[in-house]
Amino acid sequence: MIAVLERPDVLDGIPRVITSEAQNERYTAALLEMERRGNLTAAERNLAEVLTLLIESYEEEHYPIRSASPVEVLKELMEANNLRQKDLAPMLGSESVVSEVLHGSRKLNRNHIEKLSKRFNVSPALFF
């Protein structure tokens, strides 16, 4: 049986709501071990689903991801893809438009958002 089921934070073989970082780490380690092994039984797949939900719930509460502005998203995408302002000029119209967007003096329009979401293969919602 998976080690997570042998812990005191598990009641009758059923994982409980995560209440500590140590418990979160144990559940995460157990989940990663199951993913590494593969070929899980039906019971192990169900356990993996429950652990995933418990871990996600704990981490959403304890490690929230702050909302990012469209400009922050664009800057991060540019950095991740090693792009400069001039690389976005063909999509946004000109280097001056890119500069205005990056400095917050101009908002992205619908056309910009469509092109950027296709270029970076991300949801247009990231830019709202």
C-alpha cells in the first residue's frame, strides 16, 4: 500500500484535508512516486485523484498566485522567449506601440491580443 496511507494524518486509510506543510510534502511525495511508477491499479488512480485535489486545495490557500497585469504577462512571455521589443513590432504595429504598451501608456487592443495569444500559444484571457 502507498506510504501515505500509513501516516497518522490518514484516517482509516483515507487521506484527510492537509493541515500542515509536512503533510503536504508527504502527500506530494506519494503522488510523485505513483506518477513515477505508472501502471497504477484502479484504487491507486483514485487515491492519486484525491491526493491531487487535496494538494491543490492546500497550495491554492497557502501559496496563492497573484493576478498579473497584461503588461506583466507580456513582459514575462518576452523574457521566457528571449524576445526584445523590436521582435513584437510586427505583431503590434511598430516598436513605438510596443514601447507604449510595455510602459503602460497604451492598452493592448483586441487585434494585439489575438496575435500575441497565437504567437505565445496562450489563452487570450491572460491579457485581460
